[in-house]
Amino acid sequence: MKRGALDGFNGTVSSMVGEYAKQNLDGNLNYRTDNFNVFTNANYRTGNRIGDGKRVFDYIYPSYSDKVYTNTYRKRTPNDFGLRFGGDFYPSKVSTIGYTFDISQHNETTFQEFNYLENTLNPNMVGILKTTESDDGLHMDHVFSYENKYDSEAELLKAYISYSYEVDDVNEIGTMDSEYGANFSGNSTKALEDNNNFTASIDYENKFGDKLDYEIGAKATIRDFKKDLTYLQNIYENDYEEDIYAAYMVAQYELTDRFGFKFGARAEQVETYANLKGPELTENDSVNVLTYLFKKGIEEGPYDPDYFKIYPSGFLLFKLTDRKTIQFGYSKKVNRPGRRTISPFPDNTYDITRLRNGNPYLKPEYSDVMELTYSSNSRKMNVSVSTSYKNTKDVIMWWDRDYITFDSTTYEIMSAGNADNSISQNFSGNIMYRPMPLASVMMWGWGWNSFQEGTSVDGDGKSRGFGFGGRLTLNIPTIARIELSGNGRGKMK
């Protein structure tokens, strides 16, 4: 969509209007010659997104159980504008130098209402919470790229440098009518996020002879997340920095026409820093459970671990026929906590019946994964089935429960934590069937079963579930395409 493939001048304009004041307008222009290509795109989007529902939270504890019933309503109105422009220069027929600049601005208003109807153990924990949130943000992204194919089908050099900057200004005001010690009217919270991301990457591919393919590369990612929260006229600062310096190598060798193997390794040096700052508050200065939580977060920082890790991988490739293959492999993977998971600030500062906040001191989780995949492709049917076994250390879970007593009231705090180990079996599959040239049927399914070893966080760590879906597509030449699709999920535990 961003780069035209046709020589000369090209452009499109499209628009849409719909229910709930939906409006979209999009246009792009492109001019291409033998030596260069320039392009631009602009888009605008607005409209109301409205939804309501019913929620039941069922808490099962060792000695008792509890239920919370809630009716919900939400109306979200975005006003988003985006602009992209850039160009490519072709020094030769096999090389390209490119630059792209993206800028987008959003202004979004969200109104939410939570009606707490009943609590089986605490009848006072009922009431209506109303919040209105405005979110103004700006995002900019620069990307410089280079590609050279060296007049060869096997040799390829790619490199890019990108820098992105994002700022978000969020204001929220709310009222609560409850007997649970949370009555307030017109309280406001302001959050300002300032995020920077720099990435540089270089990648080289080539062959040794007819049977050995190899690829080497390096990548540096430097990220800085900052969030300032103004709550009850006090400013709390959250600073999280993460620098990742990586290098990797991958090689694939064909022993025969039917059998081959692929192996590789990735080495990473990671440097992180997390710190929460705020006013000098003593325990007696805390006016509610939230300021008490902020004070605890300030006392725990800063956190600045550095670590070096190597992630190996290896795969065996079997070609049963020209259209059927089996792949078996092992790989070591890492999953680092995301921005929402590491933010020490609660999800909201109004609903103290469900306190939930992130953990800036989370460790990444490491997984050993074994996978078995079968695929078959023909003119009428494509089939892909895979199953995997994953052993994860320091698994990140949201079920770290603590109890905080403030002002003679006990609150339950849900946070993210690192469990000891988790074992998970996963499966997935999809089938694409084309009974005739103008019709196709696709079906898919997936599921998992996992359990936790150790008791570093609360809960037994057992989890299982499955999902499924399908789509029927009919093509009427020059007139229309008709699709009928559906998907579902089984009960999750």
C-alpha cells in the first residue's frame, strides 16, 4: 500500500460512512520512474464504538468463594489522522535506498460506566462508577533502508535504521457512588507518556554451493519508556529503559533431495533499568491504598540487571513428496515483559474493588520449545498441522495476589509475577479446501494445556482452552465476493 509497483503517476481515494457516526477518508499518491519512486498517503478516521455487557467474577479461595456481578457500558470516540511520505532511489537495477516518514495524531474520548450489582460476601461493595477519559497523542517514525541483491538469486544484503517517538497525554475524571469507602466526585488523574525507540539492523544471505544456505546479521534496539502520573496533585515518575544488542547466524544444509537440517544461534546482551520516583511520603502521609502502593514501589527501586544469553535452534526437514513435508525442531526463546506488564501504576485509580498493577521488576521468561509440523499442499487442498511442547522458566503470570491493609480495610492486589516453571502442550491446524475455482472453505483450530511447577505466585497455574473457526468464500466474477465466517472459543480455565 505504501509503494507503487507501476511506472508513472498513480493514486487512489476512498471514503466510508456508517452507523454511529463512522467516517473514514483515505488517499495515496505515487510517482515511479526507472531511477526513483516517491509516495504519500493520508487518512482520517472517526466514529463511535459502543458496547455493553455483563461480567461475573468468580473467586475461589482455599476456605471460601466469592462472586462479583457487574454491568458495563462503554462509548469510545476516536479522531485519528495519519500522514506518510517517502521515496526510493535505485542506484542500480538490484539495489534500493529508501526513506519513509510516518506521523499520526489521535484524539480519543472514552466514557465508561460500571454498575456493581452484588457481592456475595461484602454487600457494601456495590455502586456505580463513571469515568471519562481523553487521550491525545502524537507518533512519529523515521525509517532509512538499503537493499542490494548483487545480480544474484542467492546473495542479499539488507540494512535499516529506524527511530520512533511517541507522546501520549491522558486525562481521566471519575465519580463513584458506593458504600465501600470509595465515594468521590470529580477526581481527576493525568498521565503523560514519552517513549523513544531506536533500531539498527544489518542482514546478509548467501550460498555455499548448491546445498548450503546461510544468513548472518546483527541488530541493536534501544528503548526508553517514561510515564508521569499526576494523582491527588502529586507527580509520580516511572522510567524504564531497555537496550538489546544481538547477533545471529542461521545455516540450512540439504543432505539429499528429501532430507535436510537447519541450525542457528542468537546471542544477546541486554541492559535494563527501572525506577519509580515520587514525593517524599511517610506511611502516615498515604491518603488511600493507591498512594500506599506508590510509596511501596518507590522504596523497591531502582532495578538495573544486565544479562547475556545465547538462544540456539535446530530443525530437521523431511520432504515426503514434492507437496508434503514434516519438520521437527528445537529452539530456545525469550519473552520480555511489555509496557503494560511493567507499569507500576494501577490500571485505573477509581475502581479500588479490583486493584491491578504491573511490576517493573519482572524478569523475562525463557522457553525451551520442541515443535512437530506437517504440511501438505495440492491444487484443491492445503493442510497444516502442528503440535509443540514448551518448558518455560520464570513464566510471567498475572496471578500474583497480595493483601494490603490500609486504614483498617483489607484490599486484594493483583499484579504480575514470575512463577517457577510452566509446562505447556499446544496444537494448531488449518485446512483450505477449494471444491471449485470460484469457491473455497477454510477451517482452523487451536488449543493448549499447561500447568505450573512451583509456588512462586498464587494459584495452581493450571490453564487449558481451545478455539475454532471457519470461512466460506464465493467469488462471482466481475460482480462480488461473498464471505461467511464464524469463530468460537471453548470454556477457558
